[in-house]
Amino acid sequence: MNDEFDWEGGGLADWQGQTTASEFTFQKHEPEYVIQINGNDSKFMVGIKYDGTLVYGENYNPDEAAKIFWKALVHHMPGVEQAITKPNTTPWAVICREHGKQYLTSEQYDAQMMKPDSYWLCPICGGHSSWDDDNYDNYYNEEK
Ligand SMILES: [Zn+2]
């Protein structure tokens, strides 16, 4: 393994002095992957290569890997949590006979509230829809 590197070279000799054997393994391993997930025991679990293929470590556990991945994503991209937990949802939704459940933006909701005598309308086709009361309740119950 070590014959891939010139340990006698000046620059590398300094670098070698600053690292441990386990860090060396990591440094050499890591650039193969766009994303590398290590388990809570720090052992390699799964990596995504630049061609999109996956490489699994001995301790691969899909649920644990997913949790670590999402936790890291939220840590490195503040604000992404809202998007991944409630994609495009709002408290306001109507159920269209043709398009099913459709969320309303706050603007769409306000506009419809300004016309109290009108039916709820589907934001896609404008057809008569019914108010999704369960969505409203669930949205605010999940917040707590
Ligand atoms: Zn519709």
C-alpha cells in the first residue's frame, strides 16, 4: 500500500508526521466518493462514487445510513430541514375531483378567503373543490 507514496519526499514526510495511520487510510480512501457515510462507530458504511454507483461497507445498515445522511445534510445546509420534512406543504389544501389534494399558497388561500360566497377552487383547473380540513388539523398538530 505504502509504495503508492514517496515517503522520502520532503512534502510528504512533513505530512506523514502530522497524521495517524487511521487518518492516512481515510485520506487515501475519501476522494473516491462524492459522499461517504461512516457509521456511529466511525467505520465506513457506504459511499457514493462520482459515477453514481454505491459502495457498501461491511457494516452497511440502510436505516442508520439514511439517518446519518439526513442529519449531516441538515447540519451542512441549514434550512433544508423544512424542505425535506414537509415538501411543498401548507396548512391550506383543497380536494379537487380531478386533481386530488392540492396545496394552496398563502396568496391563493387569502385570495379565496376574500370571496366567502365562492366554492373552494382547485389551483390547477379552477374547478369546485372541497376544503381539506384534515390537512389543516394535521399540519398544526405536527408542529407541536
Ligand atoms: Zn383540479
